Amino acid sequence: MSFIDHLEALRWHIIRAAIAVVIFTLGAFFAKDFLFHDLILGPSRPDFWTYRMFCKFGAWVGAPDLCIDKIGFVIQNREMSGQLTMHISTSFIVGLVLGFPYLFWEIWRFIKPGLYPHERNNSQGAVFFVSVLFMLGLLFGYYIAAPLSINFLAGYVVDPTIENQIDMQSYISTLTTMSMSCAFVFELPMIVFFLAKAGMITPEIMRVYRKHAIVVILVVAAIITPPDVSAQIIVTIPILLLYELSINIARVVRRNDTARLNAKLAENQGVS
């Protein structure tokens, strides 16, 4: 294919991905009640699923501080067109999130023909695993990281006479940032997979820097969670497991590459 043909193919991949995002965006826009009352504003109410589960877990382990039964802030809008603008922008974000698997699939379809046969074989299931990890991270961010962060920031006071009246844009920005950040953090195993295939990272390097990674993870968990050890552990454990999983992925990739290289060398020696 010529350069122009590649551009034409890329254009159609982009068009199809954009159509999918628009469809999901329109669906989110017309599902306004569910989108805002149930989804966006859910973590701002004490009856949110996460808070109820934390109350049960706190009662079970004897840590009543884990129970969140009061949200100390009011969400308000300060602009005339603020709610309409936020409705449109939030719908678009949801459209991007829901359309991400298809968007990545279109990107993969464009890249795949340029790969060598063994690279295509080694990358089978990439779209599936990237999409699954993205959605798992998103759910973790929405149900765990974001509610804990929102509750901590809303409950933090420098003086009891100051009332928290949170701007709607600030609240939604915090919710989406935390959720999307976790979604991309959960892509760590796939990132390590491709870096290991490119020879840019090894399991030894990851083991050497394991202590540094643990410190970074603990600091992040301490920032986004209330000052409670149990909550920090809940956030830290999945990220640590992802790091350990990534080490094993790098080890398997190197083992397979070494086996393939040895097989090729043996084949060449047999021919000679």
C-alpha cells in the first residue's frame, strides 16, 4: 500500500470509531436521569453502594471509622448554562469510555497488517485484554478510589465555620479524573507486555525497583484515601497485585522469546 492508501485506510478507521463514540454519547445524553442521578451523583450520597459495603466491612472487622454515613458537602451550579454544558461534556466522556474497546479495536486493525506474523501471533487477544483491564480499572476507580477520595476531600476542614459548597464542575472533574486514572493504571500488565516484547524492560529490572514501586503505590493510596489504614490497604492491594502480575508477564515474554530464538538457531544449524 502507498502512503496515500494508508492515510485513506486510517481515515475510515477514525470515522468508524468516531461514529461509535457519537452513538454512545447520544445514548448517554438521552439517559440523563440515570447518568446523573444514579451514576455521576451516586458517590455524593451516603446510600451509595461503596459506602454501604464499607459500613458492613467496618462492622465486620471492628473498624467503625470505615463507615461513611454522612457526606459533608453540597453540589451547586454557578453558571447559567452550567448544567447544559456539563450534560453535554459528561455525555461525551461517557461516550468515549463506552466506545473505548471499539476505538482500540479500530486502532489495532490499522496497526495489525504492519506486524510480522510472529508479532501478530504473540499479540492475539490484545484488544480483549486491554478492554477488560480498562473496564476493571474504571470500576475500581469509580467504586473504590473516587468515593474514598471524594469523602476525604469533602470531610477535610480547616475550620468548622467553613461550609463546603462544591462546584458541580469540580465534583465531576474529581470523579472522572480518579476513575480514568485507575483505568489507565490497570493497563500496566499490557504496557509491560509490549515493553518486554520490545526488549525495553526485563523482570530483573522490575524486581530491582519493586521497593521503589511499593513506596510510590503507598504514597498514592495515602493521598486518595482517608487517613485510615484499612482503606489504604484496600486501594493498595490491587495495584501491588498488578505490579507482581506484570513481573510474571515480563518473565513469560522473555522465556518465550528465548525459546523461539533457540529454536531458530537450532533450525539454522541443522540446515547448515
